[in-house]
Amino acid sequence: MNTLHLSDSPADLAVAARLLREGEPVAIPTETVYGLAADARNEQAVAKIFAAKGRPQDNPLIVHIGAWEQLRPLVKGIPPQAEKLAEAFWPGPLTMIFKRSEIIPSGVSGGLDTLAVRFPAHPVAQALINQSGCPLAAPSANLSGSPSPTTAAATAADMDGRIAAIVDGGDCQVGVESTVVSLVGQEPVLLRPGYVTAEQIAAVCGSCHIDEAVTSQLKAGQVAASPGMKYKHYAPKARVVLLDGPAAAITDYINAHAEAGVFGLVFDGEEKGLTVPYLTYGARSDEEAQAHAVFEALREADRRGAKILYTACPRTDGLGLAVYNRLLRAAAFEVIKLV
């Protein structure tokens, strides 16, 4: 397949919108990561997303809308908590889970009776949703399991020849996927952490329970209610090992395990003293910088031929929880605690 490389010009957006209406998948920018979009109402179009990514069929997708009023036909009821959260965080990097209406095929939700919906803030994403007239199912635009793309170039590295088009809307601002919160129970439940934190959701809704699968593996037979829960995700080809400890202990550990192919991924300013090649991904105290840089750092490790990537562990609260969640899955839950 010849993949078109489009800009965010009006003429190119018109081409992308036409392809979406015709049932073709198109990679689009959002403020979080690049998404692989297709008409969520079209089973054949959605099937092309799964095929292009090599994505397991029971891994739910998120549906993107371009205005608040587009939500109602897609779901069975909108709880008051959703209206409060939308007022606070939409458009933006927050996904809410509702009961799914029959308009959306069950395959979009991995066979579940729920539906994850987001109203993205990126103007190109909004333009394509509204110009195409389609609610867009759009997981991250990468091969399943690999680091999510935050640039058009990273998207092309995975998707060239697999999809109809890639729309270049510049680098993504946030850098990790949206927060996912379920609103189908009495209390909001955080299923995937992101830029909108559990603390912020609790401030709006009065409470927010963090699902144990955010920081641990799903139990045998447990159903994944959100993208990013069930499978090893976000992983480069290199083996990722998280190191939880102070900078000096991390440096000593990496140096003690130096061999061909060993790289360090550490916080800005903490690379001094390393005897192996290294990458950095933001300061220890700057979770926004970490989120923005982490996926590109994982991809750069592959480009540089890393075999083992010893990685400084971020915080596990606030936005740091989102970065930790992604790295934990990239590492297949391999964490070494350093005293």
C-alpha cells in the first residue's frame, strides 16, 4: 500500500477526511500521541486498524469526538460525573468509559458493553472528526506493543505501507496516552493514568479509585476494560529494566552491569559518572518533561542498538504515575529496588 504523507493544510485535511469517510485508516496527531483513526461505526474500517497494528481483538479502542453533543448517540446515558469532568478537562487528554450504544460495533470495545470516549484538544484531530463526519476509533499509531509515536516520523516508521495516510501535525504536546476513567459504577475508577491525574479527578468528583492493574498485571482470566491494561505495551526491542533508587545507586548499578549493548535511561543531570551510552528523559522533578520525552527515548534506544536499557524509575503519584505505568509495562514488570 502506498501511504500518503499529508500536511495539516486545508487541502490535505480534506483528503484525509475523504479517506476516513471511505473507510480507510489514517494516522492523525492528537495532543497525547499520534492515533490510528477510522470510522468507529464501520466494522470493516475498524478491522483495518487491528490489522495494521497487529493488535489483539480483545484490546478495546477509544472513540474520539469533535464536540460534546456528539457523545450522546454513542452511549447509554451520561452520568453527572461525566458532565463535571467534561467541563473541567474536555477537550483534552481524558477518556471516559460509558455504557455503549448499538451505534458502535462491539468489536470497537473488544466485545465489552462499554465504550471509551475522548474529545481531543488538538485542532487537527478536531478538524478531521468534524470534516469527516465520523466518530473516530483511534488507538496509538504504532505496531502493537511498541512505544507510542509522538511525531509523524515515528508514526511512519511503524505504519508506512500499512495504512492509507499519515497527517503530520507536528510533535505531540503531552507525550503519553490519555487518562482513562470508568464511570459505569458508583465511583470513578482510574484504569490508565495520564496527564489528567487521579488527584484532579477526585477533586472534581469527590473520589477516584485507582485500579490495581495500573501498577500490576491483570489476574488470569481478568478482562481488560481499557487500552493498555492486558498486554506488554510500549516496549522497545531492547529489554527494559526499571531501577528504583537514588541517582548514585542507579549509576553504580548500571556501571557494574556494563557490557556491549547496555544503555542507561536516566533523568536529566543524573548521567554524570555513567560508563555506558545513555539517554535522558526529563529531570527527576519534572514529570511533564518525562511524559513528553519517554516514548521517543525508548525509540531512540532502538535506533542506537541498545540491547538492555536500565531505566531510572519515576515517581508513582500525579503525572509520574502515568510515566511509571508506561515504563512498567515496557519492562514487563521487571523492577529492581536499590537501597
